Amino acid sequence: MTLTIPERLVTAWGDQPDGRAWLDSLPAVVRELQERWSLTLAAPFGGDEGQCAWVAPATRSDGTRTVLKLGVPHMEAEHEIHGLRFWAGEPTVLLLEADEQYNALLLERCEPGTALREQPEPEQDIVIAGLLQRVWRVPAPPHPFRPLAAMTRSWADEALEEEASWPDPGLVRAGIQLFDELSRPAAGDVLLATDLHAGNVLRATREPWLVIDPKPFVGDPAYDATQHLFNCEARLHADPLGLIRRFAGLLGLDVERVRLWTFARAAVAWEDSLDLARALS
């Protein structure tokens, strides 16, 4: 079998030593999993979304229609397998098989599988708010999940490496400080999806919509509002406070807490969103 590797993966990872090694290993790993899990594979999914995994529709020998996913090892998605086991299809896709060494997942196939992104954004707000409220649960110890501070600290460190280029040092430093304050452990912390937006919600038959690609961390639910907000770029820039109020209201969250998280993310990612950070400061 000649394995097709989408160009977006080669572009994203081919120039990095670890990424190149992962790409080179894909054909042998896919062959092994295809045998072990009795799979017939189709061509991998195309499109522009998803630069961190090789994903293809598959069919098991008993006729079960599935999806095979091999993820590029990276910090944010380290516990995707554990998260899908924890949520157990409520409201995520079901994890049918997994190999942690290969970061490989055999998943329930969403059909028809169209993304929530195709729906009007006000409808997206309502669907995603409902899904997030179902995602937020407290994992019983012991569990493998890292605190949200692990991710925000990583982003802050990346920003600090570019400190000499900051056009507004006070604003970026305020965002980094808020990352530290907002991500401190608190009584209301839950398991978060952290990457729940309309591109990661698919139309399905078992439920109207299912979540894919969670990147689980334990922390403040108000953080989980921000990924959807940043994916509604035009609305967020046109009326940031109005959109934050609407979405926080749908989630039953404190508006100010969501505003602070949105400001912090915009400020720390200053290259793409400095104007938004200024509007929210």
C-alpha cells in the first residue's frame, strides 16, 4: 500500500526533525494498525483543517464504519486518548481502540460528518454552549490530566522568547500575568476540552452533534469559552464585549472572567490579536 500523506502535514511538519521522523514512520505504523484492527482504509481526509494528525475513514471486518487517527505528538494533545476514555462518548466521539505508543485512535465515524462551522454563527453559539456544559466534569483522582497552567505557561514562555519584538510590552506582560492568576487551581475546576470550536463539532447519527479532537486540561471553565470566541473572528473584533456577554450568558459563566481570559489570550498572542487585546483592556 502506498500511503497518501496530505500536503498540509508535510508543510507543517516536514522541516522539523521530530515531525519528519513521524511522517517517515507513518506508512509502517498504518500497516501495522490496519492488520491489528482488521481495517480497510480509504484515502485520508483532505481539506485545510487539521495539521496535527493523519486521519482516514476506515471499515472494520465486521462492517463497522470508523475513523483511524494518528496524531503528531505535541504538548497540547498529549492526553486526547485519556480524555476520550473519560468522556466515553458523552458528548464526544467514541474511542473504539487506541495505541498510546503510536498516539493512534480508532474512532466512531460521525455521519454525515459535516462540521458545525457550516451553520450560522449564532446557532454555533448555542450548540457549543450546550456541549461545553456537558464536557465540564470533575475527574476523580488519580487521573493523568495536567493543570491548565501547564498550557498557559508554555504559551507565555513562547511569547517571552520574542520579548524584543513586542510592540506593546505593557499589554503583553499584563496578559502573561493574567495567565498566571487565572490558571491557579480553584474549587470550580473541571476537565476542559480547550479546543472546542465549530470545526471540531460534527453532525452525527447517535447524537445531533459530537465533539472531536479534545485537548484535555483541568482548569477554569471560563477558559473554555475562548476557543469558540476566537473562531468567530469577525464578530469578536466588531463587538468583543457584546459577543463575550452573549456567550458567557449561554454558558452561565461570569462575563468578567471570560473577558479577562479573552484579553489574556489576545495579548499573549500579540502578533495576531493586539488590537483585540487593546479593545478588551
